[in-house]
Amino acid sequence: MLIRAGIPFQYREDFSGPDFMVIQINRHLVYNVYLLPESTQWAGDLENDPCDALAASLALAFNAGFDVSVHGDLNARTGSKFAYPTDPPRCSMDKAAASPRGNWLCNRFGDYGLAFASGTARFGAQSGKFTSFQGKKEETMRRTVINCVACSKWIFPKISSFTVCDRVPGYDHAATILCIKLDIDIQLVRYSSPRKKKRLDISLPDKTDLDKLIISTLGAGKDSAKKIAALYGPVVSVTPPLAVTVHGVGSCLNAGKITAAAGAAAYWGPNARLNRSGRVHGKLLELMQ
């Protein structure tokens, strides 16, 4: 979705869902929707059904009082069917009966105050042209209307035109153009090319051994091996892994009494410098709990 610079907008993740994006311009929500064809076996592979999510989002927007316009390829054939009996008359070139999704879409639009702009007679014959073209040869090409545009009924007076453009060779869908007047505050935004930042040469002290070690570590870059070498120094010798058994023991006598005593020891081996033992008496045990 492309939006002209200077138009204040907000991406509404809370209204968006699988296969559709919603942006807000003042009190207007613009839905950009794509739904896979009805025959596609996709529902079982998704956590949320896009059709259900779209219906829930439209219900939320309607109850919150937003102006809404829905645009996109919904893969729904509606023909000239109304979303609601009092909607503006339609004159679509697609004369086929509405598909199951087309009927579902009409019902949802009717529930949430939306009417079709696509195919509406007041916008002329250009509004009801075919939008989808399947096949390579013109004589056998399958032409349908599965793209649609719908808007909240109360903003229809602000719509000046709706047009389905001619198909561009090589594309299987035609573009649609909706011209609608929205009351927004245009923000004049000036964009300037980013200035190149001058590189600052940081001078670190190098008087002490620690200063030199820091400089060496920072200069090692992102290479983890170089960082370790700079921090701990080069590897002098490599020895095979050793299996070391450490014995630990601890006990407590007269627990809960004033005469209580506890001791623990770790034994690494005969005359090992890591051998340790300790004893705690009386009240000191309470501090250790």
C-alpha cells in the first residue's frame, strides 16, 4: 500500500488480520484485502480464518463509528447483487449468479452499513467492467468481477467517481480507482537527504595494562575467537580433556538446638589445593537458612 507523503495515517494492527491490512486516516479506515479463491484448501493451514477475521474487524469498525472503505481482490463474485435492498442500483458486466463467498460478502456488508461502489450505476458503465482475466488468448479468456470496492453508506455523497481501468497487457487484474473527499489535515512534510555523519576517532587511554587490554578487546571486532584471544591471551598449549571426580559431604548435628553444628567438605584428591571444609555452630545456622 502506497500513501502520499504528507498525509497523516496510522497502521491499525488491531483492525488488521491475515490477508488484509488496515490504515486509519482521521476517522476513516481503509481496508486493503486479498482473499485466496474459494476453491483453495487454505483454511486448515491458518491459525485464524481470514474471512472470519475480516468480518470481526468490520463489526468492530462499525460499532466504533468509523468511516470504512474496503478495497481489493476478495475473490467473490457478487454480480449486481445488493448488500442491502436500499443500496444504490448496480450494473455489473458479470452476469453470473453470486458465488457462496459473494453471498457471504453481501450479507456482511449489509450487516455493517457498507454498500458497493463497484458496479454502481451512478458512476457509469466504467464502474461495472470486468476486473479479472484468466487465460492467455483473448477469445478463450475467462472474464469475471471478483475485485470490489465498498464504502460506508453515509460517506457515499463524498464519492465523486469510481472506475475500473482497462486491463494492462500481461496482468490478470484491472486496477480500480475510487475518488472520495476526506476531511483531513494535510501535513506539509519536507524530506531532506540524510547527511553523512563524520566518523569520530575516539582516543582511549593506553597508559596501564588494563587500558591496553580494553583497546585490544575492542579492536578484535565481531570475531568471537579474536575477542577471546584479546581478553585472555593466546593459547599456549592444548591438553586432552580430563575427567575429575569431586566428592562432597555435609552433615548437621543437634539440629534445632543451641548446640547445633553443621559441616561440609569438598574433596578433589590427595593434597589438592582446592580441598575445602567448613563448620558452622549455633545461631549462625539460622542466618544460613
